[in-house]
Amino acid sequence: MSKQASSEGCLPAKFVVVTLIALVVGNMCPPLFPKNSPSSIPSRALRKVPDFGAACNDELTASDQEGALVSKTSYSSGPGSWCPDATCVNTDLCEPCKRRYLIILATGRSGSTTLMNMIGKLPGIRMAGENNDMLGHLRDLEKGVLENAQFVHHNSGDLTDWEGPWKHNPILDGSLSCVSQTVIETINPPRVDEEGHFLVKDEATKIFGFKTIRLLKQKSEKTDAEVAKWLTDVLPCARFLVNIRSDIEGQAQSYASAFNAKKDKSDDLRDMNRRMRTLQETLGPSRAFLTDSAEWFESVEMLNDAISWLGYSEACNFTKVLEFNTAGDGYDNGDTGASDLMVDGPNCRYIGEER
């Protein structure tokens, strides 16, 4: 990675807007818009995502707005689900829990590139790298539309026939999740052949993830709490590794070397670490796991605890820490050999519930 490529920047808003319009209007994602959906299918189905070993109860209730029947399935909590405590609203437009995600939220120069590459060695996971605060841009786009007073006024459940300039039908609960998810997966594609087919046959069922060090850009703890809520709304079937580096002096020195920073970043990094801890607590222990590279650089056991928390078998073990973006000026690699990580044997596998 070059220094230029890693510097802070903004993805042009026009690109995000055009991409979203193309995905929705152009119907580029057939699973979200079934071609042969019978008109008798209920418009909404509230589904509590099942946990491992969960029991369920089904019931039908009348919609207070449309008089349509709503299929409601509730599940008891259990320890083995990838999507703990997630409630998903399935509609003809969107099934927000259809894909599982794993997001690494980290501070700069905390070993996030090493963590990304090591977690990516686990079976059934595909990881991608930085994306210039894609999550922040998606959140800003959603806020920019929905916080317009006129737009929201005519999206508040009023189903009367109205012909004004802001005419549209109400947005279905949860449907914006799939717009964001489609953008996320479109700009982080898997490898494909010359005809555009996946090279890995089980790609659609893989856990997909990426890392970002740019999520908490605004210095506002109120905004941090809003970001946590937005993450669980848009990615209800996601889990998070929140990575910090408690060795502030070493982190500041690494930051200065990698980014040629003249100002001492110690106070900024200390504050960012504190906010990341709070973010992990807000997301909750079932959704987010805190890792500290100052510890796992010294002993790999913290990372083994993390993959156990993710739901992988005891046969999955990291025996050493790899070294990506750790040498030279911060963009050279050390030991990147993964042949003895013990995560590619037949007994290393994900054993938790898929949903």
C-alpha cells in the first residue's frame, strides 16, 4: 500500500448517489427484487434471527395499517448464533440478515492490517481492506435523504393518495439495509472469472468482512452512539472486532513514521482508544469483541480467544502473529508466512449457527 493510497480522503458523493440509484432502479441485485413474487405474499415478515438450538413460535397478526397478515416468528436467545439478538424485518424488497458480516473497527497504526489478514485465513471468511470510510458515506447519504423534513413527512405512514412534488410510498422497515449492503459488496467484490462468475463456489455463503480505521471521524460521543445504532440497523447480521493499541507511545511513533506527522498524536490516539472501547461496550459483548494489539503482538492467545468467540472450533489456532505493515517506514512486511497457523486443517471449521 502506498502512502498516497492510504491517506485520508473522501469518496465523491456523486459516485455514491449514482451507485445507489443504479442498484435500486436498475435492479442489479435480483435476490432483493424477486421476479416472480406472488401478490399473495405478505408485505412484511418480522423474524427474530434464530440462535443455536433455539425454539420458535409462529403467529399471525393483523397489520394496523394495511389489514394484511404479518407472519411473526420469535426465537429464544442462544449462545451460538452469528447474529445474536438481531431482529430482521423481511419484505419483498429486502432480507437484511441474508448475508453475514465481520467488520474490524480499529484505530490507525494498531495492527489492523495484520489482524485483517490473519482473520482472513479462517475457513469460510473473505476479508477486504480499507474503503475510504464507506460506512460513513453510506450513513451520510441516508441521513441526507431521510432527514429532509418534506421527505419524512410523506413517509410517516400516511397512505392517502397524494400528488405533491415529494410523492412516494413509505419506505419499508429494513429495506435501506440491503441498499447499503449491496454497495458494500459491489465495491468489495470476490474474484471472478472472465465471464463474471465466482471463482469460489461457496462465495454466497461466506462470511464477508473488511477493516476500517476511519469510522469515528467526528469528535462527538453522541455521534459515536448514533453510529453504533446505525451499524446494527444496516448490518443486523454482523459481528465486530474492535481493535485498539494501548501502547500509545509506540502507536504515536508508528503514526509519525507512516504518515510523516509532525504533531504528536498521543493525546488524539489516547482519546480514540477510549472512544473505541465505548463503541465496543455500546455494541455489546455478543456483537463486539475488544482486541488490544499491545497484548496480541506479545501473545497470540488473545486472537485465539477472538476466533473462539466468533464460533470456530478448538482446532483453529494461531501459533504466531503475522507481520503486515510493520517494518521499515510502516508499509513493509515482516513474517507473512501462514503455513503453520493451524487454521486450514480439516478439523478447523465454523461450528456456530449460520443465522
